[in-house]
Amino acid sequence: AGSGEAIANSLRLAAVGASAIVVVAAWLGYARARTPGRWGQLVDVGLVVLFAVPGTLVGVGLIAVWNRPGPLGALYGTDSMLVLAYLARLLPAAVLVLAASGRTVPMSHEEAAAVSGAGWLRTMGRIVLPQMRLGLVAAWLMAFVLAFGELGVSILVAPPGEATLPIRIYTLIANAPSSSVATLALLQASIILAPLAVLGAILAHREKA
């Protein structure tokens, strides 16, 4: 009963964080998909290295940047820090996913749109992004799953008195019956498996079509 708020916080913040990640990653992923040769490979290596940075190190970096007087400090101590943490931690992985999706869109489609007089934004909105829709869904679900289970960076930047489900489970391990901890862990696993099942159903439907 005491974990309802933590569960709601995790669902809300993971959904908001995943949406923000996909919005940014869609443009960065497209740029990576159109970056040829050695430069593109270097970008991929850099993204992998960024994703491999430990969450605790990302959390310490966020604290150093945002925990100060002034406009930056206005966000510190609010739920926005958790969304920023998800962005900093998970954006590289989403960019890699959407870069792979962007490479499936033929350049000839964009060239045909340009010949027809369509501007770049219209080409992206009407031609490129619709063809990347499966990649966008996959990136959102991946970001949601990872954000919902994120502990290392969340525990460092969470506002006082606020907790996500992973933080709640972590704090209860030493102070609650093992059955209660197991129940929350199973609940977390079920919520994580649900969007994966949705993605599997989408892929199965697409193969049948």
C-alpha cells in the first residue's frame, strides 16, 4: 500500500522521459543515418561509449551541473531532474536504434520530395518519419523499459521525499519482509514485460501483413 506513489511516479516519469528521448533521438538518429563512412563509424563508437558510462557517474555529473544557484538550480530538486537523468543516460542507445531505422529510408524518396518542392521539415514529417515509425515505437519502448528500471542515476538525483519503484525496492530490501520486496520486484518485471509484448505483437502483425 505504501508503494503506490512510487509506482505511479515510475510510470509517469518513464513515459515522459521516453517521449523526450525519442523526440531528440529522432533528429540525431536521422543525422547519423545520413553521415557516411568513417565519421559515421566514429559517431557510433562515441554513442556506445556514452551509453557505457556508469549511471552513478552520470548522476554525479548532473549534480555538478544543476546543483547551483540561478536558472539551472531552479530545476534541481524537482522531478525534471529524473527526466534529464533518463535523457543523459539513455539517449545514446535510442539514437543508435533510430539511426539504424533511418538508414532503411531511401535517399531517393527525399530527393523526389525535394524535386516536388517540399521543404526539409515537410519531407521529414510526411516521408521520413512515417517510414521510421516502427523504429520510433521500438526506441520509445526501449527507453521506457530502461527508464522504468533505472536505479543508479535515479537514486542520486531524485527529489527529497520522492521515489521511483526501483528506489522503493532498493530501500525496502533491508527493512521489509522478503515477500513484500518480491511482490514489488515481480510487479516491476510485469510492467517491463508488457511493452515488450506489445512490440512483439506489432512485429508479428507486420510479418503477417
